Amino acid sequence: MWTKLAILVGALCGGVAPVAANAQSYNFTYFNVPGAYSTTATGINDSGEIVGSFTNDDGVSQGFLYDNGSFTTIDVPGALDTELFGINDNGEIVGDYYDLAAHYDGGFLYSDGSFTNLNPGCSNLGCNYQFNAYGINNSGEIVGNADGDEGVLDDDGTFSFFIPPGTPSAYPVSAYGINNDGDIVGAGWDGAFLYSDGSFTDLPVPSSQPSENMGSPSGINDSGDIVGGFDTGSVIYSDGTSMSFGDAGTSAFGINDDGDIVGTENSSFASGCAAVVSEGSEGACSFLATPAGAAAVPEPGSLALLAPGVFALLALRRAGGRPII
């Protein structure tokens, strides 16, 4: 049984001026859990449900699900850390947790109020390694990595492993997102890639970025639009081209079929973010970017915890984990 803690929506954060990307303007809304050092939104589905995690000043972190104006915290019982990464249109969520007693560090599936430990067993790396689950589509196909060294696809318990051609032995490879066509995005030795029908395609680097700054694609929708992050901002890949997106310090993690994008931004880079983080904090807040002129997802706002509780969530620092600002 999962422990849940409801969080009510408080005052809404104001959006910043629209930001253009690939001829599309976006309205940004920033949000943060009150008192949290940082908040990271990592996934969004077509219903506008958002998953992510937040971290307190004492290092205790926990995952959240935002649904129709309210927030629920999801924590694996007995886990030292829990984090949420992806959500599909069926409300199924994938993430990672760390169980100190069991010495388990890996992925899980949360569905219909219960969770399943995901263990891919063995690959050419051997057994007893860490499996991280990052993305899930509506068919329940899950992607992630094995010890950070291989991309992994879990199709109803059948696991397949993939590495871009030419990748040196034990070089980190991660699969971060999958759409309903089975197209997978990730990052490896030669930078960002799209893996589709057994073939790898390199994703272009925006002209505004140095060529050695590869970035990390994290989300893909059914139109093939891909979002990710660079050291100096986020990026959108669309129709074979790429363009920088948002302010410096942003990392985009998820995109749905309406083009709504979620991610995180360092408070030192954005006044909108600085306005919602806790006083004296230099952490990160989350953003929701909606296409200008589109009906917006109900905006997350300042949050108030209804009951005390101690939850733990991995702060995306482990090897193979998604980078955050």
C-alpha cells in the first residue's frame, strides 16, 4: 500500500512573457512546493496529469502527482528514496526507489494503487544490476537503462537491450522517453538519439549550442516532437530540426500530444521561478509551458501540506539518473 499525502493548491503563480520556439510561442507558469529546496516536474500525459519530485533543505525528497488542481505524494513503503519520472494516459507511473534494507536500487511501475518492482534480470552485463525506469507509453512499454550502461525496453515483462553502434564498452547509455508508436529517445556516446524500428538516428544540436554540448532528450510525443535539456537551456527537436527553448538554466523533461511541456528551472536564472521557491533557497522550481492560444492545463500553484509525514525520494543524483539543474 502506498502512502499518500494530499496537497492543496494555493495562490497561483503568474506566467512570464511568451517564449518562442520553432515558430511556437509558449506561456510559462512556475510552481514549487512551499518550503521545498527544489521541485522537478518530469512527465505529463494528455489529461494534463503531471508527475515529478521535490526535495527539502534536509535532503528528504518525495514524488508528486498533480491531477486536476490537487497534488498527491506517492512514496514506496519502506523505501529510503522514491522518484517519479513518467506517466501515460492510463495513469500508470514509472519511477525509481531505493530500499536500503533490501539493497535494491531500481525501477517500479505504479498502477491502480499498487506498485510492481521492475527487475530485468540479466543482460550481457551480467546479473544484479540497477535498472532505472524513465518512460512509459499507453501500451505499457517502459524504457530506462541498466546500470546506466544500456538502454532497456520492457514490453510486458520481456526485456530487450540496445546500445548505439560504436559505443565504447561500459559507456553510459540511457533511454528516457517512448511514445505510442514505440519511438524511443535517449542519450549515449555520440549524443542524443532517436531509436525507432531497430535503427538509431542522431538528433541535431541547436546552432546556439556548442557542438560538444550534446544535451539529453527526455520526452517524445506522438507527433515526434522531442524535448530535452542543455547546460544553457532546453531544446525542442521537431521535423528534423532543433531549437533552443526557454531561459538559461531550464531543463525540459516531458511533452504531451497537446504540446504542453514540463521541466525545471534554476531559481537564479528566472524571476518567475525565484518568486515561488522558499525564501533564501537557491534551488529549482518546475515550469509548465503551454502553447500560446491553447487551452492551458490547470495551473499548479503554491502548495500547502495537509498532514506531516516523512517521505524519501532519490534526488536524481545517481549514476544514470536524469540530469537536473
